[in-house]
Amino acid sequence: MIETAITALTYIGFLAFAARRLLTYLHIFQQEEYDENRFLKWVFAKKVFDKRLSLVLILAGSLSIAERWIEIPQFIPAAFVFLGFIVTVAREKDPRFQSKKKLAMTTRAKRIFFTALAYAALSGAWVFLITEPFLWLIPVQLMPLILVLGNMTMSPIESALQKKYWGEASRKLAQVKPIVIGVTGSYGKTSVKHILGHILKAAAPTLVTPGSVNTVMGISRIIREDLEDDHKYFIVEMGAYGPGSIKRLCALTPPNIGIISAVGHAHLERFKSLDIVAQTKYELAEAVIASGGKMIVQDKTLNFPHPQELRGANPSSFMTSGDDESNYLAIKEAKQTDKGLEMTIYYNKTMFVLDAPLFGLHHAQNVALAFAAARALDIPADTIATALKRTPQIPHRLEMKKQAGGGAIIDDAFNSNPLGFRSALDLLAVMDPSKRKILITPGIVELGSSHDDVHEKLGLYAGEVCDVAIVVNGGRIPTFIKGYKEKSGGKPLHEMKTFAEAQDWIQKNKQDSDVILIENDLPDLYESVPKL
């Protein structure tokens, strides 16, 4: 009777452990967009396997074996196992509440979690037949695979739900019939969407996909819940997670107008080459051309074989934007001031002077693309210019936050890319030279083979511009540190393990007039590895 009670108690302890450990892994799985291969690659690359509890289980197993030669009470090994599970649960962070980017328990996440927990429960049921502490090592170490098995089991249900939501969204879109503007690009797409959305809302009811919502399921939900009968325009941000991604989004939301902001190194690890990035982004152009619509593209995106071929075959479908006056829209001059951007552009050989309270010279190209799209929709130029003067800052994308005492925080925490990082440093360079300029950055991710070269160049420039650099998880970007030290002339550089440590340093050392640039804020899977 006592032995059965101990066994049941140990099993309950294991279930509590399994629930907490699955949440830990699910947190990373969610940040990897539920991609099983990327998740498992991360687990093995970072060696995120249980160590502490496993040592306790090995000790308990050793005590169990020792019972054959030494008189040890039977409950001692089981007590070690139970306490190991309970202490692990108590010590391990709950990612729903204790993470930088918290685990969102969406309906999909719940389905995966509870299915995986059921498999975990089965994986420990042997304890009612065999009381051998060593065997607990198997389900404990297999937790990542158990989570993946839960996801695989739910995949057919997930596919059926996606099909259902797709159908509902598609029918509603066909009923309302808004003009659909698709926006994509390696970077800049969220900013272009934000600026264009502000312009179009001044002209007619407009729905814009919020934040960084850019997947089939996310866009389907926005259509189903937010699209109204009076919406004239619908701006859709289209994210690419591999070839075919944008083609699928275009099938859901057939675009009348398309905008491609950039083809660059962002997410290059997923695509392997810039040619593949360009082909994927230009899936939007293929859909727009098929519908007889207009493509507005940044001219540098055409520097690849597939885009050149598409444009060559369909020249009347394209409007290009760039610095060269041969473009349909050319940026003649762009100047950053402490109040925002001042721009002179030529659109169809007519000059326009534009002002926007945005920070970062790279936004000049985003403004130009939005201007061209609005004109293609027959929005009057004066309406566009007036709207641009009142453009709200783009959250976490070179968002200037003035502080008491004359200082400022420049929040560029989202989706850092080489051009944006450089533009952020440009902004620091034009700030009041009497103010101390502090950079906080963990660098950029998913740059593939260009990772070291890009970071060295950024480090060299940061060394010239910044007075203090705080590098988070510097082991990721040694060339940035090397470049900074080479050009900084001995100006301080501090390495911190986490963003929280960097913030703590700022709180203790900041001066009222400091200008602090937060350049990127990586999710948990890049900044820190769970210590198991």
C-alpha cells in the first residue's frame, strides 16, 4: 500500500515536471513559428537538454542499485526522484509570465501542449509496473521530441482549421471587395504599411493588418474579425518564410497593387541565397501582374535575374522608386532634422516637397514607396503631403521618445537589418554633439554567411558615432566588438549577458541628457538559453 502511494506520488511529480518543461520548449517552438526542423536544430545546436534533474535521477538510480548490498530504506530512491521533479518545477521559469517575449497560449499552442502532455503521461506510466529510477531519464530527455510528436498529431486538425478559416476569410473578402494592397520586403514592409495606411485613412475607410501580422492564419483572422462593409482599402503585410509563402498569401488576398520594399540579408539563413529571396518576394509581382494591377518596387530589388525577367516582360506593370532620376519616382534629396524627415522627390517628372515626423534616413525610401502607391490609387498629392505631416511614429522602429532633461530614447527594437542599423547610427550622428550617445544592441540575426562582415562594418561605424556601447550576448557578434574597439579610440564598451542587465546598467549610470539607442531586442531563443 505504501509502495503504491509512493509510486503514485512520484508519477504526479513527473506530470508536474512534464507540464512545466513542455511549456519551456513550447516557448521556443512558438518563436520558431512551430517549425519542427528549426526547433530541433535549435535544441541540438544549443544543447538544451536536461542536466540537473538527470543528475538527481542518476543518483536515485545508483541508490536503488546499492540497495542490493547496503541496507537503504526503499522509499529513499523514490523520494529523490519525487523531490527532483518538484524542485525542478519550482525553479524553472514559467515562460507565460517570466520571459521577455512571453509564451502566448493561443488555441493552437494549447492544442499542441495538451496533446504533448498526454504523450508525456503515457511515457511515464511504466512506473506502475517497474520501479526503476534510471528509466525516468528516458521521458525526461525525450521532452523536445514529445512536443514535436504533439504538434505532428495535431497537424491534420490544424490543417482543417486553417482551411475553414481560409474559406471564411476568402468569402468575406469577396463580399466586401476592397482594393487590396500587398506589401512585402526583406525589411521596411511594416514601416511602408504604417505610412501608407495613415495616408489612405485620410482618404477613405482603410483596414491595415496590425503590428507584424503577416501569415495566412493571422491575416485570415483580421479579415474575419475586422473587415467591414465600408472598407475601401485593405493593406496586407506579406511575410515570407520560404519559397511559396507569398504566393499562398496572394491566393488568400488577391492583390490589386503590390509594393516590394527591399531584397536583403534578413532571414538569409532560411533562404540560403539572395536570388531565392528575390524570387520569393516577386511572387507578389506575379500575382499583381496576373490581376492587371501595378507594382511599386524599390529599384535595387530588380538587381536579380527573376525580377529583371518579370519586369522585362511586363514593363507597364512596374513603377520604380530610388535615388536615380531615371526612376518613375526619384528621391532628389532627403535630410534628417531633429523634427523628422525633409524630402524632395520627383514623381512622374513632377517635384514634390514632403515632410514627415519620422526618424532615420532609410524611412525616406519607405515614404517614397507609400507616396507612389497612394498616387497609383489616385489620392491627390496635396492630400498625401498633408497626411504625411501628421504621420505617427512607427512603434519600435526608430521611435524617438524625448525625455525630461533634454535626453532621448531612440527605440529601434524591432526587426533590425543592416540598412536600418546604419540609419540609426546616422541619426545618432546628427544629434547634439554635447550629449552622450549610448548604443545598446545584441546585433542582427539570420544574416547567414554575411554575419561577420556586416557586424564588423557596423562596429566600425558605431565606434565613430557612439560614446558608449553596450553589447548584449557579445559572443554572437565578435566582429562588431572588434570593429568598435578599432574605431572608438578607447571609448567604453560593456558586454552584458542579457538585455535586462543592460537596462540595469543604464538605470545606474544614465545622465539626463543622454541619447540612448536601443538597436534590436532579440527574442529569448537568441539572447539566452534555458538552463536545464
